[in-house]
Amino acid sequence: MVELKILKKSNECKARLGRLFTDHGEIDTPVFMPVGTNGTVKGLWQNQLESLQASIILGNAFHLYLRPGLDVLREFGGLHRFMSWQHSILTDSGGFQVFSLSDKKILEEGVKFRSPLDGSKIFMTPELSMEIQRAIGSDIAMAFDECVEPDASREYVEGSVGRTTRWARRCIEAHRGSGQALFGIVQGGFFEDLRERSAAEITSMDFNGFALGGLSVGEEFSVTTRILAHSVDLLPSDRARYLMGIGSPDIILAAVENGIDMFDCVLPTRMGRHGTALTWTGRVNLKAARNRFDRSPVDENCSCAVCSTYSRAYIHHLLSRDEMLGKILLSYHNISFLMNFVRELREAIAEERYMDFKTECLRNGLIGSNSLESFSSERMG
């Protein structure tokens, strides 16, 4: 199971330091969780993740159900053994992936769709999601919810909130006796009153932690921070709080200062595969011709294995020839950058210099000026 211990609350904002205990170790929070959708964080070996001090990663129930399938996962006794990973795993229920499909039919019982692999018919239900996550053997499973489109009407979102609540109850019932932690997910789109309703319904159930879903799905930054600031206080303070699908430094800062403990995103490895690096002075496009003769590292302020060894010019060359090593090196650097960024963020909270840290990020160009909008005296802890 999972237990959260709060170690410190900031005097500057609602940020907090904690320690999350699972059967596979301790996790210092706030924590960024690298995404390993198919049982792999793209471009990195598991021992590289360990060297970067990753204490928890994500797997995805939907994709792992498709391949390798429940028979393989059960044969190996779960994903930990299958992928040779000794630390914690959280699994997404597959709700977001299912609802991102264009050809689907949403029913009260679940969602009907065709497999993107072979076109076979699949009927995903809360009960099936729980069965998949039990077979995966993750430390933390997520309830099966409905993630609505950013432009969904109020009428539709209202109906979706009720459906997510009913599915959450079914998840709890199907999950009983599993010995696995289960987090509930609050939805409600961009409507504050519907967020309040969803939070009241979901937090009334006996979940081990709670997540905010349906944010950072294409809406403006100001909308994200408005709903975030309104919603976090609706979650119990003694349980882990998880904001799903965020990984850029500006949104991480907004999440942490509002009291979020956990967050994940495919951003660092996806950007790496497309030739972009995260640095302490902002994003850098290594595909750009200006890097052809550049002897400097990806980031002068980074001491990761990539920045300590290779030049921008060399990585630019690899990318220009579509060599997989270039994508691997940038993926490793980007994961390393975010792990270090969150580590320094935790240190800033511990030393009561969160706002100084944030101001420095702004001054160096790591975040934009709109990021400061997410902090106000009204949200002081």
C-alpha cells in the first residue's frame, strides 16, 4: 500500500515536502515521474534511470494490455519483473488514451472501441482496467475515468462528472483485496463548480490518493492555473495529490506552489526525440544550423553524462543524419534536467526560498513571465 508523510509546509505558498512510502521504496515529494508507457522510458535503460535517482516511473494499462498482454504480464509476475525495475511503478488506467481515440462509443458500462493495433473490438470497463492493473502489479493504480475534450460543453462535462463518479465506485469494488494502492481522479473540465462537485464525490470514497485530471490538455496557461488553484484545496491534505500529464517547468512550479506532490509527462523524451533540449536558460533546438560548429555542451549549467561528454555540434550532426544516438542523448539529458530541476525545487522549499528560486528561473529564461501569475497572496498556506 501507499502512505504519505508530510515533512514540511512552505511559509511562502502552499508547497509542501513529503515522503511517499510504497512496497518498492521511499519517494521524496514533490516528484517528477518519467513516463514508461510500454514498460520503457523511451531511450533510457533502467540502470540509467536509477543513476538519475528516479524512484518511480509510469506504465500505461491500455498499452500494456494491448502488448505484451495480460498473459505475458502474469507469466512474469507483473511489470517489475518483466522490465527488471526494482523501484515503484504507477499505472495510468488508460482512460486518457481511450478517450483520445476518435472512433469510440461511450456507454454507462464502459467504452467500446477498436484496437489501434489490429482493429479488434475492445470493451474497456472500470472492472477490466482494475484487472489489467492488478496483472501489471503496479504500486499505485488509477481509477478509470472519463477525460473530456477541452472544448466540451458544460452539459456534457456535467454528465461526464457523474459517470466518472459511478466508474470510481465500480473501480473500488473491483479492486478490493488486491493489496495495491488506488488513486481516484477528479474531473470537471474548466468549470469550477463542476470541479467542486467531482472533488466532493471522489474524495468521499476511500482512495489512497487523489489526482486532478483533464488539465494541460491544450488550454491556455491562465486557465490551467485558475482551475489548479481552485481545485487543490478540494483534495485531502493527508493524501498524495497528483496532477496528471504535466512536465514543463512553468506548470511544475504552478502545481507545486499550489500543493501538488506528484506529476508526470512524456515531454522530456518526446522533445529529445525531436531534437529539443531543456536547459536552465530555456529550450534549445539542436537541429538548428547554428549548432554546427558549437563546441559547448547542451547546457553549460548541467553536469549530466551527456553535457559532460558531448558537444552541441556532435549532437546536431547525429540529429541531421537521423542517428538514434542523438535522440537517446537528448532524452537522457532532458530526464536528467527535470530530475535535477525538481530536486532543486525541493531544496528551495526546505530552505524557504521558493519565490527566489522561481524568480531566478524567470530571470534566466527558463520560464515565461506568465508563470508568475500563478502565485498570489490569496493562495498562501
